[in-house]
Amino acid sequence: MEAAFFDLDKTVISKSSSLALTRPMYRAGLVSRSALLKGAYAQLVYLLLGADEKKMDRAKEGMLALTRGWDKDQVETIIREALSDLIDPYIYLEALDLMELHRALGRKVFIVSSSAEEVVRPLAEHLGPVDVIATRPKIEDGKYTGELEFYCYGENKAVAIREVAERSGIDLSASYAYSDSATDLPMLEAVGHPVAVNPDRDLRKEAEKRGWQVRYFRRPVRLRERLPQVSPPPPRVTAIAGTAALAALAGWLYLRRLTAARGRS
């Protein structure tokens, strides 16, 4: 079996999935106004400059501090309600097409993200059949503790991919991985076909040095635009349907005349 592993932020969607949820968390009273402003600023920096290891560590510690004491069920409800408005319009059409292509070729598709499972899984449900490898927060008595069970970042992404490959019988040498960030070099190195997508400066240099494929995704779309549209039937079907309708009408008129004639007799 072969697989395709997709990073989430700036690879499948054009923004940070976790930072995008700061506003609905603020409306629910889970974060302060200052945290909301910091989240908006971090989102802007992330979009313009990407994220290195230091920025990711600061973001992780900040998110963990924020989440301490949050109710897991409440958070999951907020996330599901917010996803369609905050994340859906920013999904790359090119990523969706690639996922469909890999599935058509018999490969399993994975989303591999440093965002929490509670964020990634509801989003992944809208992407077709995909499996999820993501950060797992520690939860006790239905509350976030502010700690992590597993941080899906850097080398840990590669470790998780290798574990999944061993369990599922996936041939990593024939598999694909897609990411935008140099922090995902271990993930890209874990497969035979690494692809840099919308790469940051460091990843672009590394990809050029190693001869890796570089791709640019530019077309964010709404998932609802990907739903199959009802197309008009071909002319032959229309003709058959029209003939059947005429036959039914003729039959009904004949029976009506026959009944009327019997009534007069």
C-alpha cells in the first residue's frame, strides 16, 4: 500500500487552523480581548513570513496556557460551528484535486498537523476519506490540562508517519508528502516523493538543492462549490422522456374518452 501525507496549514488551507479559531473562542468567553488581538497579529505574521521553530514553540505554549481548564465538549461544539465560516473558504482547490487523484490511484490519504485533533478531525470530515495524525492535548475529567499527550511537530511528524506505516503496511518509499514549511523536513524526508507546496524560504532552498518537486497552490475554494452539480440530461434521454410523457398523456385521453362513451351508453 502507498499513501499521501498532507500538512494542513498553508498546504491544504491557506491559513493557520488553530489561530483562525481565536475569534469564536473569544465570543464564547474562552479567551480575552488581548488574546484575540494577539491571535490576529500572529495570523498576519504567519501568512506573510511563515513559522520557524521558535515561533511554533511560542504559539504552542500560548495555546496550552489558554486552553487550561476548557471543557472538551464545549470546545468541540464551538469548532464544528465555526469551521464552515472560518476554514471552509480557505481550502485549496489544488489540494482537494490531489487528494482525489491519490485516492483514485489506490493510495491512503492522511492529514498530518501540529494543530489539535479537535480542530483537524472535523475539518478532515469534509475532505473525503482521510485519516488524521495530529497533536493530542491531555484531558482529565473532560477538561484540558494545558499539557500535551503528543505534539505532532517536527521530528514527531516523521515518527508518527513511520508508526502508521508499520501498522498499516504502507510503503513509504513509494509514498508522497506535501508541506510548506522547513519545520516539516523530517516528514518530507520520510517518504520517497516529497513535494514542497507554497514553500517558505528555507524549504524552497532545501527543495531546490535536493531536486524535490515544488508546487504552488493559489485557488482557495468553498467545499460547497465542490459538490456535484445536477446537469441537464443528454438529448437522447430528454427525447425518450418526452416520448414517454406523450404516450402517457395519449393513454390518459383515450381512457377518458372510453369512460365517457360508456357513460353515455
